[in-house]
Amino acid sequence: MFYLIKETLEKCKNLRPKDSKAKYVAVLSTEEWLSNSSKFDMGIDLEVGTSEIHSTKAEVNYDSLTGTFSIPDRHNIAESNSKFAFALDEKGIVFIDDSGTVEEIISGVVKSKRWTNPSLERFIYDFLEQIIYHDQSVLAKYDAELDEMEDKILAGEEDNYPKRLSEIRSDLRDMRIHYEQLEDLGQELEENENNFFAHENLRYFHLFTQRIARLHDTTAALRDYTAQIRELYQSQLDIKQNRIMTILTIVTTIFMPLTLIAGWYGMNFKYMPELEFKAAYPIVIAVSIVIVILSLVFFRKKKWL
């Protein structure tokens, strides 16, 4: 698929990069790139396979700039990333993609963008913006979920919080790494080492790197928040265990004198006058009740109950 960068992206059936006056965008499969790469005259031998793509990055060559994208699925970050490659020079940019991801992103650009001053730099900026278009809302959902989780933990509601916290923490780590790679990519574009871009248009890449930096900071803050919630959950467990231990200690303390009385009169020595006394049994019961009541009053005053 070929496009010309005008007021918007216009599809064209046949593209001759050498003869085209307008900047172009090409989306090719790996097979199409291998058979047509010489037409773009970028002076590179770019061999692409999705299994070889592991990150988002850009590399400066003598007369071109090449790189790869590895984009997490915002709906399920733990799943496999969408991967594709690109190559660009001052005439245009070529995407090598077998997944359909690039066409989806470009479709978003076509639907939402009209340019007063069309340029390759502006297209790249809008393309990169489409990648992170929904990220603010994605991070806001994580924030809301963590807030709700914190409220439930403080309310003492039981749930499998550690598992979900680990999932969120893992997702945020992947997003943080993704933003770091995008920031490096934006800085490489802004560096403009090969002078492919007009100097006045480098501001687009600067704006993008600033936005990525803010998303990275938000992601780092949310990841710290997950650690705080994990500590809160652990502290709530410790409080519950301490309460259980307090109750067990109080029960043990109350029954210690009763155990002493039971052990004392369970010795059955021959000359124990209380054994012959008719009122001994009710007296022992009364003494035991008084001990329990006094113990409870004492613990209540100490605010141990």
C-alpha cells in the first residue's frame, strides 16, 4: 500500500520513489520489501523477520534511518507485542509489516488528521501519537483500580490482591520499558543526524519525547503505588495476626489461674480439708467466675479488648 503525504494521506496504486515530488509512505509485507527494496534506493540491505524484532529502536545509516517497533497490546499487555520495521530517508518512509498493525495506525491518522503544512515529519509525529493515543486512559484505569483496591484492603475485604498486584506491576514494567524505547526513538529522530528533516519541523519530535517522558513518569509513579499497596496489604495481614495473637494471649491468661486451681485440687491428697467440705465445689465455681470477671475488667481498662 502506498500513500502520498498531502493535506491528508492519499492512496496511490503505483509509486516511483525517485520520481515522486510529494513525500510518500509505503506499507509492504516482508516478501514485498525483499522483492522491491531496490526501488527505494536507500542503500541498505534490511532483512526483516518478526522473530528478530525485540524492541523499539532506530539506527542511523549513511543515507537512511532504519529501525523496528515492538508495541504492547493495550488491551492485554502481557500478550505478544505487535512487531514491524521501518526505513526512511528524506523522500519518505517505508514500513515492513506482516501483522496489519501499521495499516490500523495509518487508518487512525487518515480519519483524524488534516494538515495545513504537510510534511514527512508531521506524519511521523502523528503516527507515533496514534501508538500512544489511548495510553493516558489506560494508565488512568490502572490508577482507579489501585485506588479501589486500597479502599477494599483498608475496609478489611478479603480477596486475592497479591496476584492482581503482581499482574499490574508486570504490565506497568512492560509499559515503562516501552516508553523508554519510544523516548530513545524520538530523541534519535530529533537528533536529525542525516539532515533528512527540516530544522523547523524537529519541534514535532521534541513534543513527542516530552509527552513520552510524562507517560513514563506516570507509569513509574503507578508502579511505586503498587509497592505501597502491597506493603499496606501485608501490614493489614500483620494487624489481623496480631489481633488473633492478642485474643489467644488473653484467653490463655484468663485460664491460667483456673488451670492452677484445677491442678491444685486434682492432686487428691488424703488430708485436704476442702474435699470434705460440702460448700467447697460451689465456692470453687464462684472463685473461678470472679477471676474471669476481674481479668476481663482488667483487660478492658488496659484497652487490650
